[in-house]
Amino acid sequence: MVDCEATTLQQAIQIALNSGFDRGLLESDCRTLVNAVINICLYENGLWSLLSSCKVLLSSSGSYNLTF
């Protein structure tokens, strides 16, 4: 379940960046996803790469925040 949520989050961040937004607040109803992106060290399987990508996208651009 978290992998689907993470894929959607990654796509949402990409859409926001491609649309030229330099800041934004992304909300998820999946606490597990939010905690996983914040504490990436919890996942060391294939999901780690996707979560890491989300975290990099969030931090590399203007001012994006992820909340539950």
C-alpha cells in the first residue's frame, strides 16, 4: 500500500515542479508514507529508492512540505 502512495506522491511533486510552483504543501492521509519519507532509514528494500526520490524532490525545490 505504501508503494502506491509513494508513487502517487512522487508524481504529484513532479507535476508541481514541472508546473513551476516554487513552494507547496503536500498532504497525505497515509501516516506511514509521511513517516517513511521523513525517516527513510526505516525502509531498506525496493521502496527505499522511491522514498528517497520523494525526499530529494521535496528538499531540492523551493519550499515544499509534506504533512499528514
